[in-house]
Amino acid sequence: MTKRKIYLLLTRFPDNGSKVIRAMTGCCYPHASIGLSEDPSTFYSFVTKGFIVEKIARYVKPGREPFPCQLYELEVSKKVYDRIKRIVERFIRFKDKLHYSRLGLALSLLHIPYRRNQRGFFCTQFVAEVLQIGGAARLKKKSTRYFSDDLKRLPGMKLNYQGDMKTMLSLIRLNPSLT
């Protein structure tokens, strides 16, 4: 059976939202994104602007302090990988109809699971749902209760890299099969 890799990128941005989430959850890396092995420098997530396709190079600019990050990998079957890829493609196709769930995040920080509709997500909830619906993980609680520390502890997650985003991008560019 052919195995493929799904990636979990955890990031600590230097903005106030990130600081609040870190303070309330205790997670060192409050932002989560999911990536596919076909393009190791592209990830998918939700930010306050809604669903985004994150290109790592966008965060690495001269004069900008590099962001700390962790990269985890999860080995999955080709069937699960293809299912997750289709889910991500659906999010890309309908990105204009999706939004960031500020209320969902706020209630989650208060340990209150909340889901009003199928169009609002925050980053860790999005990653948890994609992993669950895609068949890569079984969640022990509602996706709205997952934060980055929960995601990295899912069975099978393996730490691939820890450091800053700039160095990670350099490693990917030198050897894309590294991830």
C-alpha cells in the first residue's frame, strides 16, 4: 500500500491575536495549517480574512523577524490522502463563501463547543475537521475544542522540523523531499 504524507504546520506570529490565544491556551504555536506533500511550501488554513492558501515564502521577507514554527508529518494511505486533497480543493473552490469564526474561537477559548454553520472556521478547528473527515485522525472531542497542542499529539504525528520559517523554507528549497 502506497503511503503519502500530510503536514501540520504550527506557527507563532508576532501579532496580538496570537499572543492572546497563546496566553489562554498555553500553546506555544497558536496557528495551525495543513499541507500536502505535492507542494511542501504551500499550506491551507483560516485567518481573520477567511480561508487562505499560505505560501511560506510570503512570510519570509528581508528585514522581517523570522516566525518560529514546528512542522509535523502524518503518514496516511493514498486513499486518505486523496480524500483530504479533495476536501482542501473544495475549500479552495468555495473560499469566497467561507469566513473566520471569531465567535467560535472565543467560545472555544472558554471551553464551550460552538458551531453555528458549515461556513465558519478558525484555524485549528479547520485542520481537525479536515483530518477527521478525511479519515486521517479520530477526534476524541469536537473539532471546535482542538488547539495546536491537541493536533500535534494526534496518533501518528511526527515532528519533522522545529525552528524558524526562514530556515524551513531554505531547507525545502534545497531538498523538497526533506518534508
